[in-house]
Amino acid sequence: MIRTPLRPLARILEARRRGENPDSIERENLRLRHEAMRDKSRARAETRLLCLGLAFFTAFTVIGARMGTLASGQPMEPRSALAGTEISANRADIVDRNGRILATNLRTYALYAHPKDMIDPARVAVELEKLFPELDAETLERRFTDGRSFMWIRRKLSPEQMQAVHDIGDPGLLFGPREMRLYPNGHLAAHILGGSTFGAEGVHSAEVIGMAGIEKAQDDRLRDPGHPEPLALSIDMTLQSTVTEVLATGMQMMNAKGAAAVLMDVKTGEVLSMASLPDFDPNDRPQPLLTGDPGDSPLFNRAVQGVYELGSTFKIFTVAAAMDLGLVTPDTIIDGKTPLVWGRFRIKEFQNKNYGMQTVAEVIEHSSNVGTARIALQIGALRQQAFLRSLGLFDPTPVELVEAPGARPLVPTKWPEIVTITTSYGHGMSASPMHLAAAYATIANGGVKVEPTLLRRDVPVNGPRVMSEETARNSVDMLRSVVTKGTASLAEVPGYEVAGKTGTADKPNPQGGYYPDKVVNTFASVFPASDPQYVLIVTLDEPVETTLPTPRRTAGWTAVPVSAEIIRRTAPLLGLRPIAPEPEPDHLLAVRN
Amino acid sequence: MRPVLYVASFLAVMALAFWAYRENYATQQLLKDVSALNRQIGGLRESLAIQRAEWAYLNRPDRLRELVNVNFDRLGLLAMTPEQFGTPEQVTYPPDPLFGMMIDPNAAQDELIP
């Protein structure tokens, strides 16, 4: 580059000669040089801007075009995704506490038709009727030929049926994949599982939605694609099967029309087994009854929905409340002379017995109505209500079944003293066996409230304290003496120290009053009494024991032997060792010592 | 010098183009393999689910109970009851093999000397 000097000597000399200022030449040249520099840098900046603009334009065009193709194209699964992060489209399985399957999915196919593609609708209709007797050939043919272009034929096909439909060989018959919910154990735990049905249906898939029980209550969890791992219940399948078997036998022997049992872990509140008979097959859920009492339907879950007057099983709550308030001790003498007259009511004992003066422990042993009523009158209505409420007997149980929130206990709206008296021995107020199980579990758990659950929990609950540990201990001891000395002697299972309370309640007649010969028998038991771990509630609906000429309807003869057999069979399965009886004292040694 | 550079860069571009072409097809092949494997995994998962369902169905308590009843003559299986729990006293104490040899040296020698 040739650089123009700022003070060219020729021009300077020329200017000096003419007497001009040579500095103006320098300034002029400096100006020219600056202008040239400015022009050059402007041109360079313009080029840069253009390049940058082009780059941005290209980048945005490419991104825009890609977005356009993504938006307008067919969606495609990413083919190079890493394994292990997949989202499951299936409904999660339901397993028992040991991981054994209670509900799972099976791939099956639905059958649908494109009648316009059909070659010989008449033959297809006849062939289909041969395969599926419930279809009618004439109706099918009419529907195939009335101009529609799509119709469903069957929701589920077995592989053999699918092959047979394939063999018809008509291009108008098509199959859509389906996930079918399968309950491999049939009737077992039917009321807990509930059942499922198809929700929105398309050709390529259909959603499976819960219909009842835990399938409906936990529907969101089971359908959540982020939780493909199975849902573990607190139920133990072996126990459930044993309890159901023994209960069914007992129900048959006692001529009952229904039965329910709840077996609960008192530390965690986990329901290990919950049976209600009669039951049903969740794979083929029956239709609900349209007429008559819905309580007679096999769909009715007696353990949770069956809100019954539970009778004398409530007496222990009255006594526990009184002991916790410091009003009585197990040795306090209570006046039990009959009848107790209260206004126009006369409170009497079963079979018109008269126990006279008795201790509080004997009130429970004898199941004395009058004694309990006297204790309840000491407690008073408000404190009695507060205690029952703290045991959860006024609210629906929190178990994870869709039926549970609807099973609200029937509590009298007004609470005059006569209600205090009747509620003290379990009449006038109704609750479900599950409520009773939770309340007994609270006593057995040393007075710390237990909330029942159907989901596996493993850790002990840390609920609020409802009664003192001493009260709970004394209550369990009283329940134990009911079995050793009182009304539930048939519940003695050697080695398991069963403690419990019987309850016989007359069934209310919908027309008013009570049926003379219909009862609900309940046995609420806790075992082993020295370190309570499990609570078992057995309820029989309208049982009658007929081995003697006079029929017997008290719980001591019906629900108690059934409970004893259930404990005898389930306790070994629960891993409970029978407690060895105290060794006979050696007389020789005793004398020598 | 300059023509050599031109030729070299042209050859480099051709080589890179060839490499990219091959990589492209190799990638497509791998993607195809992956999706085939995924399909296979899906199929196996499905059959696993069917096997598990079948296993659960065959092991349902009702069926097992029936089998126990049918095969009672051969197996003699009974329900678990509390009586089946034993006490430690009912178990005979196993003889200590070492100690047994020491207190009965004749028997041990009999075995050693044929």
C-alpha cells in the first residue's frame, strides 16, 4: 500500500514560497486519510452484518422447516431411546404382601367389522353365530347390510376363538388389540379387588378402568404411566384363602346367610385378610341387584359396607372409657341388679339373668347390660361420644376401597341418656366390622390409635394416644377373662391366649322394631393376650346353631367357634409359636423348697 | 503449490463424503436393529406377563387345595396347625462326630483297619 505522506515536501515548499500556511496541507491530508479509513471500515461492517443476517436467516429457516415437518408429520417413537426409562402403557399389577399376583393384564383381541369390505355378510353372520352362541345371525346380517361402515362384535376373544374367526376368512372381520384385566385367583379377595371394565375404546387400544374396590379407589395410581411397579396390598394370599375357607365352612355349619371376617395387624393397621361371603368372581362381575335389599347381593362387602349393630362387643369401649377417666378400676363393684328402669325403659340381661353386685371385670365376663349401663351413666353422654369418636367409630374407615367412604356408621342424631345406656352395650348405634377391627386394634396396640389400611405399610403407625397404656392393658386382660371364664369359652385355642368379646344383636326390621329370630353375631378377638399382635373380627349374619333341639343364636355358639378355628389355622401361618403352658409344679420340688 | 492444495482438499472432501455416506447407512442399520430388538423385548415382556399370569392361575389356592385333596394318599399334606410346632426338647441332640470318635476308639479303629 502506498501511503500518502501528510506533509509532502514539494507541496510544503510550494506553499511556503506562496506564503501560505503549510499546516493546512497536513490537515487536509489527515482528513482525506480519515475519510478513506472510515469508508473502508464501513464497507467491512456492512459485509459482516450481511453475513450475520444470512446466517441467522438460514438458521431460523432450518429450525422453522423442522418444526413444520414435526408438526405436520406422523408422530414416531424415538428409536434410539435408552432402555430402562420406558413408560408403561399397561395398568399396574396388584400383588399381595409377598408379591403374589392378585390382578394382572393379559393381551387379548377385540373383534370388529368393516361391513363395507365384507364379501359375504350372510355367511359371516351364520359362521359367527356358530362360534358365539350369544350372537344372533339375523341381527348380525341386518346390521352388516344396513350401510354402516364400522361395528363392534365382541370385546374379548380367546386365542382359539380368534383363530376360528380368522378361519372364516372374510376381509371385513378385523381384530383390535386389548389389554384384559385378569384375576387369576377367581373368587379370592373379590371384594377387595372389586373389578374393572373398559373405558374409552378405540380400534388400537382401550383403557381399563377400575369398577369397584381397590381397583377404583386406586385407579389413578394404577393407571399412572410413571408407576409401572405393582401395587402391593397388605393382604396375605395364604391367610386370605384360609380365612375364606374356614369362614365359608363356618357359615354353612351355622346356617348363616352371610359372613365377614377381618384380620388385622395391630401394630401397623395392615389388614392381612378381609373376607365377605357370599362373594363373586371379579373376572365376571355380576350385575348389581335392581330389586330387593342390596345387602343380599354378592357384590356387597359385609366387612366394610355392612353397617350393623354390633351388640356387646361395644361393652369394652364403655369400660375402657370409664377406666381411662379414672371412674372405675377392674375391681370396682358395680350394681348389676335387674331390671334397670330408666324412664319407660327396662334394661334387662340376656335370658333374664340377674348378676347382682359384680366387679367391672365380671361385668365384661358376664356381658352384663345393666352393669355396662350403670358405668355409662357415670361417664355421661359427652365423654362417651368423645371416646367413641376418638376410636374412629363415628366416621367412615380410611381403608382404600371405593365403598369405604360411603359406609358411614349410623349414629343417633340426638344423645339422650337412654342412648347413652343402649350405646354402652352396642345397640342403637351401627358400625361395620372394619370399624370394630380398628377400635379393637387401638386397644390391643396399647391405646395408640390404629388406622386400617389395605396397602402394605411395614412400619408401625404413630397415631394419637386414645387411652392410657394401663387402661389398654387392663381391657385386654378383661377380654382374656371373657374367654377363660365368660361367654366365649369356645374361643380358647391352646397356646394362643385368645382374648375377645362376643356380641349378639337383634336385626332391625325395616318396618320398625326388631326381628324376633334374626340376629347378627360378632366375635371380636385379640391374640395373643400377653403381647397382642393381631385382631380378628368375625361376623355371621342370621346364624343359627341347630345341633341341639332348641336352636341357639348367641355369638358364643356361632361366631366364637368359627373364630377359634380361624385362629387355630391362621396363627401358625402368621408365624406365631404357641405359648407353652405353664409346667405342672413338681410337688416334690415344691415341698423341698 | 496451490494446485496440489486444491487436489488434496478435493480428495479430502470426497473421502469425507464417502465416510458420511457409510456412516449414514450404518446408523440406519443400527436403528433398525434396535427397533427389532425393542420389538423382541416387547414380545418377550408380553409372553413373560402371560407366563406370570398362568403361573398365578395354576397356583391359585383353590386349585392347590383340590390337588392336595386328590393326592392325599401319596402326599398326606395337612393344613398347618399349632400342634406342629415342636419344642427344642423334642429334638435329639446330634452326636458330635469328633467327640463320638474320641469316646469310642475301638469303633473308630474297626473302621480304619479292614
